Amino acid sequence: MRTVLVTGGAGYVGSHACKAFARAGWQVVALDNLSRGWPEAVRWGPLVVGDIADAACVQAALDQYRPDVVAHFAAYAYVGESVQQPDIYYRNNSVGTLNLLDVLRGSPCRRVIFSSTCASYGHPVRLPIDETHPQAPINPYGWSKFIIERMLEDYAVAYGLTSTSLRYFNAAGCDPEGEIGERHEPETHAIPLAIAAAVQGGVFRVNGTDFDTRDGSAVRDYIHVSDLADAHVLAAERLLSTQGAQVFNLGTGTGTSVLELVAAVERATGERLHVEYGPRRPGDPATLVAAADKARKELGWKPSRSDIDTIVETALAWQRASLSAPA
């Protein structure tokens, strides 16, 4: 049985990846400091409570569980917060990963899957965005991940560390079986915010209606979190027989506008959404859509749950279950 050590395994995407690895027959070990993760999301193997910045903790986990691959999700991921507090993003994301890589350099486990982001591209100069698109991040979150990708490339050359960076577009939705879901405090993602507004009678804010898009609202490439998780399993299996540093986009190639998202939430909930319209946020691109042909061809990855209605329905089911759960 292969073993994967999942840093950030108590978080949103990390916990879904843990389930996908377990379903594929891997032994799963989560390592999370629980600053932004949830212990109840760790359901498919042991939890090591610790921080990637703690070299002794990482080394102890490697010694005890002897993973074949490390799937690295542990990171802060709020764009706005990164602008206000860039220090914690560079320290936690970039420096924390540097520490992790230095521990791995001296271990038998020299294979890393890195949870990267389309935020490393910045404003698109062409669409759809493929892996050769220039990288020019526009916020510290994107830069912190960009720096890690550079580390991985250099560590592959200098130290023989093998890695795969997966650049997500917009992770969305929840486990279709309802075992785990999306939980952020505070919540900043559009779909759970729209669902909460519909179900609880609140207001959903649309930032910008003057973009150069089909309806004036921003367009994003939403990818179901379980499809993302499946891609990590495929990447791990490929990583066992490859060398060097590879990069793949994970997206659908299809964009959904914010107003189309509002319509999907109204279809799923049967409720009319109370929408307020405001100006676009500084730096928001009009359209972010992936070209993900490389992942399909080289990983054999084909998203199967990422139409917007399925994404919204799984997110709605999770939110309803969470609201009805005893406190």
C-alpha cells in the first residue's frame, strides 16, 4: 500500500484529497496545525497536529509513516488578507514550504504534489490560460505560491526533488456524499456566500457589472473540489515514475459569470436571491478560464462533476446539513 502525507489535510481541498486518496487505496496521513482546518474533516487516516514550519515535527511524521509522496496543501489562501498582511503569507506559505522541502531533501520521500493557483498568472494576456502563460501575480497570495513553484524547479535541478504543481482555478462545491464540505471563517467564496444569502435571507453582493463579458459580471472557471482531489491522486501515481518539476492547470475550460452563478443558486434553492451591485474590486480580471488540455492528456484527468448546477447542488446540500446539525 502506498502512503501519502497530506499537509493541510484538515482544510477544504486537503480533506477532499484525503478521501480521494483513501478511495484509491492509499494509506493517508494528515498533517495540519488546525489554525484554519478542522479535526472533524480528518476521517481517512491519522492526524498529526503540527506545523510545516516545525522541522522536527515534519521529520517525525516522515520517520513514523514513511510516505511515498507528500501532497502539500498547507497555506493561507485569502487574497484580501494577503494584501493587508503580506508578512504572514510569505512566512507561512513560502518560508513554511522552504522548511518542508529542506526536511524532504534529507529523507527517502522526495516527491511532492503542490497545491498551486491560477493567481500566479495575474491579469491574463490571452484566453484560455495555459501553462505557458506569463506569470505576473498581482497580490501577495499569488506571489507566495509563485515563489514556491520557483523553489520546486530549483530543488529539482539541484537536489533531485520530484514535484508536480497543480494550478487550480476556482475550487468549489462539496463532497457529493456529504461526508465533508467547505468551511472557512470568514467565508469569502462566492458560491457559499450566495447560498447562505438565499437560504438565510441575506444579501449577495456582485462586485462589478461593467466587465467586458457577456453579461457585464466577472467570469470564472469553477472546478468541483472532488474533481480537484481526483487529479491529485492521478498526479501522485504519475509522480512515482517521473523526475523533475512539472506543472498542470486544473480547470474546466468553461467560464461561469457571477450573474449565471446567481441564477444557478436560485434554481437549486428555489429562492429569489437579494442581490446588491457594487463597483468592481481593484485588480479583478474580467475573465479567468483555464486551458487544461495538458492535465487531460498527461494525467488522464477528466472532471466529471464540474458543471455549475452540480457544484451548487453539492454545496447547498452541505450547507443545509451543516445548518441542521446539532450545535
